[in-house]
Amino acid sequence: MSSSLWFQSLTCQILLRCARVCVLPSPGAVCIAVFLPSTVLFLICVSRSPDAALLRWPPPWPSLDQLWDPLAPLLLLSWIALHAFLYLLPFGKVSEGIVLRDGTRLKYPINGFRSLCVSGALLVLLVLLGAPLGLLFKLMLPLATCAIGVSFVLSVCLYVRSFWAPPHALASGGNTGSPVYDLFIGRELNPRIAHFDLKYFCELRPGLIGWVVINFGMLMREVELRGSASLAMVLVNSFQLLYVADALWNEEAVLTTMDIVRDGFGFMLVFGDLTWVPFTYGLQAAFLVEHPQALSPLGVAAIVTLNGIGYYIFRKSNSQKNQFRRNPTHPSVARRLPLRM
């Protein structure tokens, strides 16, 4: 990935983190809600431009016909519907979340990894049938535009329905009295339609698995252009698939994270789950379609080694955090400091 894309993506991630930990006034929430969608579209344009570099002039803003394709909403809504269907299927175990303020525990289906496997099988079937999956490269901007629209519509619906939620179901930080900020940060903690948990569904299903599908579409586009996928593209797809598979294999651990435990479900999380993750985390693959990179054997060995070390640290630390959140007295995480006289 170019230095420009890396720097811009890092900057946006820092802004997202700040939005999560700071109580923003309404103007701040408005600015972020406007800035982040524009940034997603801008980064996609940069990744596809011939001169994707830090010191180059930014590419022109895409025209309306580049932002819209009637196929995009059909694909996006069908994808969300598919994973809603897979979410509701009675396979996999059911796990309980942490104790809520009213003393109850919500139940969650742990079947995300199976949904990933079904998605992979569907991709293989589409390849065998000759489906033009490389078309996803052309549709990235229209798909991102539709995802932004879905994020705004869902956020407004969640805000409106939160006024029918009981007080104990509201998030502690999402009831400031400012409609703009509360819509942004989320008023209701765990909005549900019957047993269908909207926040938990969006957290791990359509956006996260969609990231893998978009990456694979970029790989297939490279095959269409050059006859085969480059080693760099294969590595990007493999490493990011490992991250997604890990998240879904350890799906139960998400039930102790801040997103589920503390944050209300508003625009911040909706946009992050449905738009930010699939369309910015996969920028490396989109970049490689237009900017192929040759890797030496030594470079590949260094990349694989670095990724392996990073993954080991990531997995061990996240497993430890999850264990501590669930049971701080567990021998693997409990530490007793010696008493000082």
C-alpha cells in the first residue's frame, strides 16, 4: 500500500478512536458524520488513481454516474439479507452476554464462522459458474455510496425506535439530550427485533465478511487483467482472511468488547461496521489492482514472518483480555501483588 493511503487510513482510524472515547458536542458529531463518508469515497478514488502517492495532487471528486449503479443496491441489500438469514439458522451454540443493568443476560447465536464458510462456498460456486466477480472493482464506489446511505437510514431508524426502549436498555453515554450527538453515538445499547440483535449482527457479519468478498473481487479483477493473481495480492487476501476467520472463530469473545458492552448502536458503529470496515480495510487489494507490486523471496519471507509475529501477539493479547473480562480471578490472568509492610 502506498504511503499516502497508509497515512490517510491511519488518520481516519485515529479520528474514529477519538470519537469513541470523547464526548463530542453536536458540531463535532456532525463534522465526523460528514467527513468520514467523504473520506471513504476519497480513499477509494486515491487507491484507483494512477498517481496514488503522498505528494501527488488528489484525484478529482467522482461524478454522480461513478457513484451510482442500479446493481449496487441490489447486491448490497441481497448480501445483508443473506447474512440475516444465516444468522437466524439454528446451527452453532448459543452464548450469553455479560449481565446487564437489570440483571439479565442476552443470548447470542455463535455461528459467524459457519456463515463465513457458506460465503466462501458461494464464491467458489460463482467462480465455477463463470460469474464476473472482478466487477466488484468497478462497483466499489457505487457499493460504498449505497453502504453510506444504508448507514444513515439505519442510524435514524435506530434513534427513533430508541424512544420506545425501557430506561435500562439505553446506553449510558447516548442520552445527552442532544439529538445529533445521541443519533451519532447511539441511544439504545442492544436494539433487537425479537431475538435478532442488530448491533451484534452488524458487528461481525455483513461488513466483516464483505471485506473478504471485496478482497476476492480485487483478486479476480487482477486475474482478468493479467491472467493470474500476483503474490502480493494473494498475501493481502490471505492475511486479511486470517484476521476475519480469527474474529469469527473466536466470535464469543466479541461479547465482552466495548462495542457490545458499553457503546450504544448509533451512526458511529453502524457506519464503522457496514461502510468503514469493508471499504477502507480492503484498500490494499484495490490499490494492487492498479499498482502491481513485485516481491522478492526475501521480501515475502520478511512479510510472512512479520505477519506471523503480529498475529501471535494479537491473538494472545485478545484471548487474555477476553478471559480477564469474563473471569478476573482465572489463574491465567489473575496476578497477586505482594503486600508491602
